Amino acid sequence: MDRKDRKTRKRTEGLPDSRVLRSLSLVMQFGINMLVPIAMTTILGYWLDQKLGTRFLVILFFFIGAIAGFQNIYRMAMKIGTGEDGASDERTPDDTKRRKDDRRK
């Protein structure tokens, strides 16, 4: 083991694995993709209720935001499930090329 490997290993000791960080990032993205549309549409509904003197728009807009949030999460989950994001696959382009070449032999 050379000096560079030892320095890298010393720096990364005790840090979470990259898969853990990626999973944490996905969980946070799911939460944000759900909460932001709900919060924004609820605030808009509340503001419209204040301006128009009604009391039902906040509820209506809350449900519209919830539907939009679920739609965002569904799209993101489908993208992750089909592997379109590239983050779920840890292979490098060289590894992929090698595996295709191995199958041809």
C-alpha cells in the first residue's frame, strides 16, 4: 500500500459508505418532493381565502398539492426503478463495456 492509499483510507475512516449517503439523499428528495407542493399550494389557498373571503380554498389547494406531491414521488420512484438516473448503478462506463465484451466471447 502506498502513501496515497494510506492517506485516503485515513481520511475516509469513520465516514458513512457512499451507498448510505445516496440512500439518505433519496429519502430527503422524497420528502422534499412531497412537502414543497403541499406547502406552496396550501399557502396559495390560504392567501386566496383571505383575498376572496372564502374558507374552502385552502382545503382544496391542500389536496391539489398532495396529488402533485404523490405524482412527483411516483415519477421519481419510476425513474429510480428503471435505472434512468444512473445513480443506482455503481459501474463505470469501462466496466459496462468490459461486461458487454465478455458476453460476446
